[in-house]
Amino acid sequence: MAIISKTKLKKLKHSASDLLQKSLDQHVTLAVTGLSRSGKTAFITSLVNQLLNEGNGSELSFFNPVHQGRYIAAKRVNQKHFHIPRFDYETAMQAFTQDPVQWPQPTKGISELRLAIKYRPASGLLKYTSDTATLTLDITDYPGEWLLDLPMLKLTYEEWSERMLELMKSEPRAEVSQAFIDEIKEIDPLAPCSEEVLAQLAEKYTALLHQYRDELGLSIIQPGRFILPGELENAPILQFFPYTSMDELDYDSYIEASGDSFIGMLRARYLEYRERVVKKFYKEHFVHFDRQIILADCLTPLNQGEAAFHELSQAISLIMESFDYGKSGFLRRLFSPKIDRLLFAATKADHVTVDQHGALVSLLNQLVHSSKHELDFEQIQMKTLALSSVKTTKNGKSMHQGKTVPVIQGHRLDDGQLITVFPGSVPSKLPEQQYWQNKAFNFISFAPIKSPSAHTPLPHMRLDQALQFLLGDKLA
């Protein structure tokens, strides 16, 4: 008779526990993503902060378990996957409590955090089996840039190169891209190539990607791991780039190119990246998410101009192509979980006056309209919401040219000065040319308000509504 080790027995118990929780709908994996500077770290930190400190002054009146008095408590528990970095909640909270107060450092890769949420069930089988129940919530944080890589799974190296070249030649990329395009044209694609040369050129392409994002405010960055490499930093698998003269290369010569040639090495590394990085992320993580929130900063692209806003729209479309949605019935939850609720959240709602929140939601609805139609057809629950994970401003009224106008007051991020402003009107639909010409909006970044301690709930706007949509049915 085989003897089962204590370690194996412990693993079997954990697996049985996870399976039981799923069968009773007591386990949820919530994926949190968004493009750069959309506020992922602030969102997760505030969400955990609210749940841990409920009853200590948190404002979650739209979260049914709290509103109905059924919420008991939440606590941090050990995460399931030991090979995935832990979301550093403590360090993030320190940023909000230190002097001077700062925004927490953004995460640069995938991370996880697990909460156990105890509550009193009001319906379902659990109501008749126990006075209290516990929902296990796994929160997975990952960069939205990684999602933008998933369409690469459908593209050959030559197809991807042609798409990237088209982007590089479009405005406002064209001017900053031309030198790199010209440099690649001078190289014989069939000649032998050293790893050192490839690494140097890949570094230049990576610098271009940073320029697209950081200076031009653009959203479509491929490959996404180049600017957020994580553990793959300096690995040869991240040392490739699109070949910019594919139309001048004979197809047969391209197919027969040796593995040590310039084009052969580029193609091999692209395929390796597609298989070992993109597909691995999809298989190991993405397909196992139950609920998803996508954070979108619509205000910064508005401030940066037409091209930046257009790219945000394109990026959202690309992201939506990647999702594998489907109704999460009982059997599918046990063996093939699928995302059944999607929340699109327009972040930094506190950076505009309250009367503009309706327009902000309407604008986000316009950005996701085509995807929302597909999800409605598949009967997937989707919601759009304007929120502020950590509220930084106060709302008020001010007199301007004899009229009362709504204003916000807060400390400007770059110099800490207390200012009172009306930042302008948010368009309620996709902006037309006249909007860009008038420049009717001036987005200002604000610093967070110092929190007395990690045990004090952070101020927020509509985080309780987000919790209700994402978790309310699981805590019923």
C-alpha cells in the first residue's frame, strides 16, 4: 500500500477545499488590469483597505453585505500560487501614510493577494447550512500592456512586422520612428548577425516604445513585456523587433533564411516570445479568471490630444479581442472557469467636478460600445462606472463672471500647492475635430491626502459600487 507524504496530503486537502468552495460558489478570482497610469496599484490597495477596515469608518453603503449588516470581516491569508510575487499591500499603504504623502509605486509585473471574507449568507444553500460563510477572493494584478500582446498569437512574424511598421509610420509616431526605420533598412536581412548587434537594436526599439508611451501618451505598445519585462529583463527572448523592410524581401529567401541570419534570428525570437511568454501567460493565468475589472484613464489622453485618445480607443478594442467570455455554469466553474462579469471603470473621477461624471461614463460607454454589444449578445454582465480608488479632491462652488460654477480643490501633484479649479467639460461622446481645436479640457494631477494609519479607510468614490457588481452576488 502506497504511503502518502504529509506534503502530498496537504496539497490534496487544499485541492479538495478549493473544489468544494468552487462547487458552493465560494471562490472568486478577480483580475485587475489597466494600461499604464490607470491606477491599478491604488485600486487594489484601496479595495483591500476598505474590506479589511470595514466597520472602522469605511463608506461602503452601496455594497449589499455591508448595507444589510451581513458583512463580518476580512483578513489576509496565504496566496495559492507560491511562484507568483505577492502584491505588496503594506508598502503601498505606507505611501499613503508617510510624510510627505505619495502615490504608491506602480507594479511592474503580475502579483497576487488572497483575502478571506466572512459574512452571513442571506440566500442559497449556505443560508440553511451555516450561520456564517467565507468567500475566498484571489486578486490578480497584471499589466494591461501584457493583454495587448495576446493578438500576437494570431500573427506570423511578417504580419506583425507589417502592422508595427504601419503604426510607426503614422502620426505622431512617424517623426521619432524614422531614424530606426532607416537604420534597419541598411542591414542585409540574410547576412549572419551577432547577438550583440541584435541586443543593441532591440534596446533602441525598446527606447522607442518608452517614447511612444511616456512622451507621446500612446497606448498601443508591442511587445508589452519590453517596457515591463519583469523577470525577463535582458533575456534574449526580449531582444527582437519588427523588420521594417519586409516588402522588399523575397518571400522564398525569407522562408529559407538560416537561423543565424539577421531575419532568421528575429523570426525565431518572435516565435519564441509568442509561445513562451504570451501563450504561457494566457494558459497559466488569463483563462482562469472569474471576474475582470479594466481600469481606463480617459482624462490623460484627452489632455494629451487626439492621437493619444484615438490610441486609447484602439487599445481597448485590442484588449477586448483577447477575452474568452462565457456563462459560468456549475460544471464550467468547476473545470473551466470563464469571466462572467466585466467592469470597465473610468478612473480619477475626483479630478473632474461631480457634474461631469455622467459625461465621463457616457464617454467610456462610447469607447466600449462595440464590445458591449458582443457581450450583451453572449449575456455577459458588463458595467461601466466612474470611480476614484483614492479620492484626492473636495467638491465645491465658486463665483466666476457673476455665475456660480462647480469646482474641485486639491493639492497639485507636481508642487503640492493647494488649488481650486474647474478643469473643464468632459465630452459625453467621442470627440469631434472641433473639440480638439477648442481644447476645452485641462486635466491636472493631484496628490493623495495623507491617511492617519493603515487601519484607516482611504477616501474613495464609488468603490462600494464596484465591489457590489464584482462580488455582491457571491456574498448574497
